[in-house]
Amino acid sequence: MPLVVAPIGRELRVIKILTDEKTKKHLENLGITISSTLSIISQSGGSTICSIKDGRLALDKSVATKIFVA
């Protein structure tokens, strides 16, 4: 399922990232890679706020729709 429709507060595993190579490399630098785990803190106004490792990330809707989790 895409990250934008994933449940809040649950630990999720990234299974697919469908973006261009530049964006994929940027996400990798932020810690979002295939098989990494994250959880959604909140979703509002088109932004998705995730907790990954020891930090938080805000992703806009266009990026969050291209990250698939299970």
C-alpha cells in the first residue's frame, strides 16, 4: 500500500520506491531504503510525517504516494 494510506502509529516496512533515481538517492540519504522500517506519526494537509530511526521526516503527498509499505 502507498505510504499516504498506511495506518498511523504502526511499524511499516518499505517494500518498493517508485521514483526517479535522483529522488530515490535523496530518500536513501534520509534513511528510507527498501526493507527499512518506519512509522507514520501524522498525516495532514497533504504531508505525511514519519518516524524513521531516531528522527522525523515530513514527506509531501507526491513523494509519499510513490513509497510502498507493508
